[in-house]
Amino acid sequence: MTELTSREKAAILLITLGRDHSAELYKHMTEDEISQMTLSITTTRRVDTEVRESIIREFYDMCLAQKYLMEGGIDYARDILESAIGVERANELISKLSNTLQVRPFDFIRKADSTQILNVIHNEHPQTIALVMSYIEPKQSAAVLASLPPDRQSDIAGRIAYMGATSPEYVRDAERILERKITSMGYQDQIAVGGIESIVNIIQSLDRSTERRILESLDTHDAELAEEIRRRLFVFEDIAKLSNQAIQRVLREVSNTDLAIALKTASQEVTQIIFGNISSRLADMLRDDMEVMGPVRVRDVEDAQQRIVSAVRRLEDDGEIVVARGEGDDLIV
């Protein structure tokens, strides 16, 4: 059994499964994989029943391990497998899966607190820092970003936003280096990353002063990126998160025309909240305006909504309203 290669085992498994099931599996292979597997199947000779059964058991165990891994991560899978098939076999399966499955990189550092993460990565190359921060939780990344020197914050933010695809080799090398570093410090217990959404999620977890400092710095280096991030930090539908007092203050800065156009595509929740914070007379006027204006270009609706969003952020910057940030007990109201 030990002398068989992984490809030979796969060929024996496909032969054992039969034509129909094997055909289904072929649908998920690349042309190169199909070619290699077909060659392996054609060169496979008679196999003992004991060997076939052993391969099927191994395949079944790997499927279970993968299921547990995807449900709760490496530690969860290891705990269950150790109880079911023993420590040695469990470690063997976890090791194989870690090398073949797309396990989320930097899982080992996700358990550390932000101070530990900062201690581990603060002297690394900015691109490596950006890579790590793209994978760990946004709140962790926010805490790390806030602790970096101001002149590095905008650099890291820009690198995360523009990261795009990163080679698997670079990710694995960074993982190995940082894992060794974490171990020595006693903190043990082409892949798409980053992008605009990643840095927006991080910035949304920052305090307002740090957020403002990063965006102001980005303005000087990449004004277009800074504006795109601002547009995504607070969207029109987020008005539902504002207090009634804040909404009423915002509406005093908004023209009735913009409000009528903006509500053309608004959710029922937002529409009800808006109408609940204006007089019945103004509500009737808005309804009339919306009925008589007819079809409106999507671009015009988006522009009107963005002007209202800009009013929200301007009032927040001036300290006249507070925008809720965080979740649950962390909300500011």
C-alpha cells in the first residue's frame, strides 16, 4: 500500500467506483488531469481486494477530514479525527489536506491578539503586512493598522486595495516565515486577496480619527482610490442605521428634489424611515413629486443618493451627528 503513488491510488479508486461515478468525477478535472488519470487507469494491473478496500477507507477518511476542516477549521477537525481514528492517523490526514486543500492562509495567526500580530509583522515588508491583513479578521487588521505609524498607514491601505492576485508561492513563503517567528516568540497555540472591499471592511472598524488620517493621506497619493473608499464606507441604505435625530439633521441639508430622486430605488425600510422623520405635508409633496417625475436614469438616482451620503459624512466630520460603527455592544448610538 505504501509503495503506491497518489495518482495510482486515485486510478484504483476510479476503477473501483465504476464507469458512471468515475465519469462524474472526470467532469471536475482539467484536461491535463484527465489525460494523466486516464494513463494511470490504463496502466493499472490487477489489484488485491485488500488494497482496494484500504484505498476506499483512506478516501472516506479524507472526505470526513475535509468535511470537518471546512466546518470548523484545523483544530476542530483534528479533535474529532483523533477521537475517531487516533492521533497518528488524524495528524497524517490533516497534514495531507493542509497541503492539498485551499485552507485559508495565516490561520495560525488569526488566534493571536492584535498586539501580538503587530509585534510579529511590524518589521516585515509593507507588502507582507498588507497580505497578512487581507486574510485576518477586519477588526484585527483595524487594530493593527491603527497602531502603525501614520506614514505607514496609508501605504498599507493602498497596498491592500490594489493587491489583487498574489502567487501561492509568495503566500506560502510568508506563512512559513511568520509561523517560525511566532513560534520563536512564544505566541503559538495565483490566490485572490485584498481589494477595495477588504480595506473598506478594515477601515470601517477603525476609530473616526484614524480613518480620517488614512483617507487624507491617501488623498495626496491616490485621490481616486480615497474617494472610492469614501463612497463605500457609508452607502445610502446605511441611513437606516442613523438615529431619528441624525436623520432629521441630514434632511435639513438635502434638497427635496434630491430626496425624491434618491428614494426611487430605496428599500422599503429606508423609505419608511425617511417618511417617518418628515412632516406629513412634506411626505405628501415627495410622493407627488415621485409620481409625476416618471422614469429616472439609474445614474441620476445614484448621484442624488451620493449627495445625501456626502451630507452625512460632512455632518459627521463636523461632529453634528454620530454614525453607528461596529456591531452589537460596540455600536455608538
